[in-house]
Amino acid sequence: MTELVLLFVGSALVNNFILTRFLGICPFLGVTKELKSAAGMGAAVTFVLSLTSILVWLVHHLILVPLDLVFLQYAVYILIIAVLVQLLELFLRKTSRALYDAFGIYLALITTNCAIMGLALLIIAQEYTLAESLLFALGGGAGFSLAMCMMAGIRQELRFADVPVSVQGPALALLIAGIMSMTFMGFSGLVAM
């Protein structure tokens, strides 16, 4: 049980996809202007990560390995991710039009979010069980959501700050991301993965 808790904490904090692995930077910088959008994107990515982990593990162990088709893993994983994102897009369009509009182009970019592909490849490389894969994905999604919401909160508060014009916009976002990244890298002594 301790190993599972460490796996979750490790994937959320120590090996955070955005701030220590530098995967998923596009939505991190693009969708974090509003806290609501950042939280929604974090939830959407967590959902896709979770389903991806299950499907990738099952397809890899039940189809690709037994049929000796492991060389197709990249194409198969991309197909799985694309189908899941399309289903999510259809669901959001029908149930939450405001959230769908707030995501804009970034919802479609979940398909090419390297955090999700990174998760798929890490699950296979680390030889996780199905339960460990799902827990790794949930921890990764929690860390992704945490980083997104922290960044959105900071950016919302900075609207009221007296920030020099030369630093406003993308420059400030990158400075904040760098400081947050250094902070999360401080967790690296907590859990050895």
C-alpha cells in the first residue's frame, strides 16, 4: 500500500508532468489566464490520462505483445489518445458549452499534449501493473491540475500588481513557470522513482 501512495505522490509532485518533466507546456501557458478554465483543463487532461493509462496497458499487454506488434505502439497510442479526446470534445460540447468555448483550440490540442503520450510510454517503460498504471495517471493528472490551477491563481492575482510593461505577458508567464518548476524540483528528495 505504501508503494501505491508513493507512486501517486511521486507522479503528482516529484515527477510532475508540467513542472519537472516539461510535458504539456502549451495548455499550461495558454489556458491558465482564468482559474475556471485551468481547473476544467486539468480535469479534462486527468480524465484523458486515466482512460489512456487503462487502454494503453490493455492494448499493449493483450494485443501488441502477444501478436509481436510492439513496433506499432506509437501509432496505436496516438490513435487511442485521439479517439479519447474526440469523445471528450463531443461530451463537453453537449454538456458544458461555456467550458467548451473557454478551451477553444486547447481542447483539440489535448490530442497532441505530450504529457499524455509521455504517460503512455512511461507506463510501458516502467512496467507498471494495470492498477499502478491507473494510479500513476491519476497522480499525474492531479499534479497537472495542481500546476494549472497554481499558475492560473498567480496570473489572476498579478492582474492587480504593478508589473513593468516589458515583463508583462509571455515573459512573466515564463518567469513564473520557471520559479514554480524550481519549487517542484525541490520535491525530488521525497520519493525516489
